Amino acid sequence: MMEPSPLELPVDAVRRIAAELNCDPTDERVALRLDEEDKLSHFRNCFYIPKMRDLPSIDLSLVSEDDDAIYFLGNSLGLQPKMVRTYLEEELDKWAKMGAYGHDVGKRPWIVGDESIVSLMKDIVGAHEKEIALMNALTINLHLLLYAIESQIQLHGLDVEKSMRMVKPREGEETLRMEDILEVIEEEGDSIAVILFSGLHFYTGQLFNIPAITKAGHAKGCFVGFDLAHAVGNVELRLHDWGVDFACWCSYKYLNSGAGGLAGAFVHEKHAHTVKPALVGWFGHDLSTRFNMDNKLQLIPGANGFRISNPPILLVCSLHASLEVFQQATMTALRRKSILLTGYLEYMLKHYHSKDNTENKGPIVNIITPSRAEERGCQLTLTFSIPKKSVFKELEKRGVVCDKREPDGIRVAPVPLYNSFHDVYKFIRLLTSILDSSERS
């Protein structure tokens, strides 16, 4: 059996396997073979996959209640790692048995609970440990870094309309063109203090060229930062090497830490001694003198100086469980699988439902997410020639967990840690059945 090349395009991999099996590329056997070749498939067993019977919108007359749901919503809330319960019970047990002594003992001493797992985050975001702080929630961290845009502008008595420049797609287009982003930076960069971009757009699924935006902003003397909510754990990041000034991210999406999970922040080491928090808390004070209580601030340089208070150890536990899985899988391998997994989804959608397929006489499915792998993560955002509400409702009845976003999109995100190629195949079968039924009705 041939091993797929790292440079093999998803469509070529599908056709190669179909040729080996002497079947059509859309045959179920192709999905099953892709799963057989998947060296990461065993990580699915590290997570709880919801069952059809437990979903609130399920129609049990349409599904087998003991089957796994088709969970394509890791872009909104990742699934629960099985080790979360064990790690939570460890800390609850420690609290029950020794009370305050838990601050200083165990594999997650509470006083340094966040620091005990930060090493597991560095390869995910491509940063040095001292450039990362695990704390708070995403928007809070944006505020602490003084770049939560609209409210910070208003807080400083400035006019949002005059002080904030937004970049929008061209008329009739869904995604941003890199040349338009760079043109704004080139033309207006001298008057721009801070560039804040999303690493990956929540609606369209577009992955932005972070190093190019950073380089262009620095050429104009701007600070450049990124909201990585939909990028972290989804695509490979090299924040340190790219020279990004600051970044923030949540962890409950692709990092699977649970609703309201512990977020993260990055401050490049080049700013460790020059950029300081405007709002300081006692956990930004060096641990060696933190409890002297002498009102003399000994601020930790860099990202950890932005911490406000002690880490919530129960949130540390759930993030710890997930990050250990990432460490075993590696972002490089996950990204490689993700490109193939989402590419397979794209291939199947275009085969059955593209407007360019002359054999398709039913409703059209349009993919507004960029087609080039380097311009997207695992998410595809779909629009339909029929009302999305009816499509979404029928998918829910059949145990497909995805979501809809205004104005027209349904977001579908096969996550490489726990989704399979057979999940994609089953999704396509269900979607095709729904669209065919709508055409006949």
C-alpha cells in the first residue's frame, strides 16, 4: 500500500485509493481506507463522542440511538477528553484531604497550576514558555493587553468611527484579499498604532497570512496582534518566529478545555521589559516576594506580568487533559491530517452539490471558505440555494452536530483529533438525502 506523500493533494489521495480499490472515489470504501491509513485515528478514543440518543434535537426514527453523533462543531466547543474527570478528581481529592496544603504539593500545585502546564502550550502556538500566560477568558485578556478595540477606544474618550479602521471584503465577495489588507497597511500605516486581526475568521473560515500582516505592520511602526480563537489548535502557529507582538486565544474550541475554559495570551519576548500592564494584579508579582505584602511591585517581565489572580485549578485540569493529547499527536501531524480530512469533505461536496457539476439537478451547496489549504483550517462554511434553516434542522434530526451563522452559513468543522473520514462520508450521505428530499417536496 502506498503511503500518501506530505505534498499529495487531498483529491489525489482520494483518487489514488479509489484506484487501489478499483471503485469510485465517492465509494464508502475510500473513507474506510483513509481511516485505516490514518496514524492519528486512535486519538478519537481519548474523547467522549456524544451518542445519538443523548442529543436534544434528534429524531430517533431516523437514526440508531446507540450510534455516535457526527460531531462537526469543534470550532465552537471541543469534545471532552476522557482524562478530564480523572484530573478533576485528583484535585478535588487533594482539596478534601489536605485543604490549603494543596497549593504546594502534587503534579499541579495550585499556586503554580497554570505554570505547570504552560510547556504543553508552547508548540501549539510556536512560542517560548515565558512568552505565554494561561489566564482568564479571551476578551478579558484582550482588555488586559489594552487592545479590545471598541470599548478601549471609548474608554479613552475617542471616537470609534475616527479611531478604528475596519477592512471588509470587496463587493460581491465573501473573503478578504491579502492585497487589500496589505494596501490598507501601506496607505494608512503611518497613522495606525495597533493592528489587530483574527488569525482565522469565525464565519468564513479564512486563515489569514499572519507573518505577512505582521511584517507589513512592523514596516510602518505598528504593533501587530492577533485574536487566535479559531486558529489555535487548528493550524500551525509560529508566533515567536513570525515576530507577532501579542496574541490571545480561548481554549474551549479546538483545545477542548470545556465551556469557559482557561484562555491564553502571548507577549513576544522583545517586549518583556518595555511593555507593561496598565492594570496589575498580585499574580503578576514575582513569586519569590509575592507574599511579602510590602506594596512594592516586583513585576514579572513579559506575559506573566499581565496575570491578575491565582489560576482556577479546576479549569487547569481540563486544559491539561487536552494539551497532553496534543503533545502526543503534534500539531504538524494534526495539520497534515486536517488538510486531507477537510479536502475530502470539499471533494465530496463538490462532486454531489457544486453548481459546476452539470449532473447535479438539485439544490446547490456553495463553499465560501477559501479552497487553498494554506488559506483555511478545518472548517468549511456552506451556503445553500434553499433556506439554510430547513437544512440545518434536518441535519440536527439526524445527529449531525454543526451550527448556523448569520447571514447564510452553516459551519462544518471535521476536527483531526477525533473526527474520521467515515464521519465525513456519513455526513455527505445525510446531506444529500436531505437536499434530494427538499427538491422532491
